[in-house]
Amino acid sequence: MNSVRTVLLASLAVAAGATIAPAGAQQPQPVGPYKDFNGTINLDVRDSKADWGPFTPKKAPEGAPNILFVL
């Protein structure tokens, strides 16, 4: 029983080690739905680059109907 546990733990350690990047390596981070993002996202905030711009709330196009659906 102990040998099975040892083999399982060793294989788990090898599998976990294969997915961890070496220290200092930067991996590209998925940004998600933000297609206009021009900054960089790194593990340490000091190495990241912000992409701040003025916040402008979205508006309806000119002449759009003023309708509210309540379900």
C-alpha cells in the first residue's frame, strides 16, 4: 500500500512540476474580451504596464427608441 502511495505522489509531483514555469519566465496572459487593451499583465504588478484611459459610459445611438422590457 505504501509503495502505491509513493508512486502516486511521485507521479503527481512530476506532473505538477511540468506545468510550473521557471522563476522569472513571463507567460502571456489571456486578457479576455478586452480587445483594445494595450497594456501588459505580469505576475508582479511592478512589471506590468497599465492601459488607463478616460471612462466614457456607452450611450444609445442617436434616434434609438426608448423601450424597457420587464419580464
